[in-house]
Amino acid sequence: MYLDRLAQRPRPEANDAAEAAWTLLNESNALDDARAMLAPLSEDDWLVMAITH
């Protein structure tokens, strides 16, 4: 599964296990971390820019 798809709600046809797993990830704030990693970088992201450039 791709990270960007994981950060969204499961598809309507997802089974109960997938829905339960997504709920646990969301409640633990793991999905917020995934969403943050997917956010575009800006000039304010100095630490990431310093490490990668």
C-alpha cells in the first residue's frame, strides 16, 4: 500500500480488518505523521533542507 493512500480513509469496499487497522493507526497519530511526511516542503523547513542539500 502506498503511503498517500494509507493516510486517507480506507475504500468503502475495505474489509473489517483493514478498517480496524486504519482506525488504530489514526488513533495513535501515526497517520498524522504520514500526512506530515507527504506535505510539500517550504522554505521554513530549514532542518530538512539542511540535511538533504
